[in-house]
Amino acid sequence: MRQRYRKKAHAHVIAVQLSLETEGFTYHKWGAEQRCKQDDWLVNNEGETYTVDAESFAKSYRMTTPGIYTKSTAVWAEKTVRAGIVPTKEGESHYRRGDYIVSNDEEGSDRYCMPAARFEAKYELDRQENSDRIA
């Protein structure tokens, strides 16, 4: 069952927008080829580097100081029971049993996956929102 989570207060990323005249680039991550386009964001998340679609970044992050951003919106996530692949805006991501499939919206679109240890270190269950949904 997908539940709502919030980023923990200490979690932030370093990010730079690729505001260059470019066709973008491709790179290999999460078991597949990823694609980055002009105006997407290059993110360093505690040593893990990847790109984020410009629209997704604008909706989900806020600047705390120049170059430092915090995820300001909730995510919806569920723990997987088997390995698989999830399509993303940048390509696709391969996940293992026990990882989380995370979505930036309640409908489950704009998805990506994350290893359980990393997800649980960065996110906490939004207890109030989840109890309101169950009631």
C-alpha cells in the first residue's frame, strides 16, 4: 500500500540547473540508460549524483541557500515485494525486492525507486496525513 512520506528535516541536496544550450546527455545509472535535457537539474544527494527533470524539480524542491535545496513536498511510496523496473522521466530504474517505489504525486506518476536503507534514512512517514486517509 502506497503511503505519504515527508523528507526528514536534515536532508538536503546540492543542485545546479543545466541552463545551457544543449541537446542534453545520456548516462548509465540504476541499471539503465538515463537521459538529461536542457534545463534539467544535476543533483548531488549525499554523494549520489543524478539528474532531475526540470518540471519535477520546480514542483518538489525549494532553495534554502544558493545551490542547496530541500524537498518541500511530500512523496508517496511503497515497499516492493519483488524485483522489477519502473519507468522514470529520465529513463527507467531497476529495483530489488524490499526497495521503495516513490512517486512525487499521489496518483503514482513521476516515479523512481530507492534502496530501502537510503529511503528510510531520508524520509519519515507523514503520520497525520496517513491517519486522516484511513479514518
